[in-house]
Amino acid sequence: MKRMTAILALAAAFALPVTMISRAQAEPRREHHPEIHKAIAALEAAKHYMERADHDFHGHRVEALRATDEAIHQLRLAVESDKR
């Protein structure tokens, strides 16, 4: 009887986390502001491209990189401010 109780207790202990994991997978967490996160990713990709380009985009690269950094910064602030 003690052995059966111990086995059931172990089974319950292992089943609870699995149940919680499968429930979490079944209900994916919705990301707030997915379009803003996509914009940040796109801006970071563009920045990466501009930094490694062989040319300076007819003198516009420096200002474009500065504006891209500022845009990324502002978008991150916007997302962060909504968490408060």
C-alpha cells in the first residue's frame, strides 16, 4: 500500500508540470504590438545592411544610420511605456 501511494504521488508530481507545459503550449502568449516588433526587426536588418554596404548611398548612409538608431530607440520606448 505504501509503495502504491508513493508511485501515485510520483506520478502526480510528474504529471502536473507536463499538464502545465501542454496547457501553455495550447494557449500561446500573445505578443503585445507585433507590428512594432516587426518594424524594429526590419530596421535592425536595414541597419546591418547599411553598415556593411560597399558604398555610402551617395552620402546618406551616416544620416540614415542615425535616423534608424533613433527610430529603433523610439519604438522600444513605445513598447516599454505600454508595459507600465
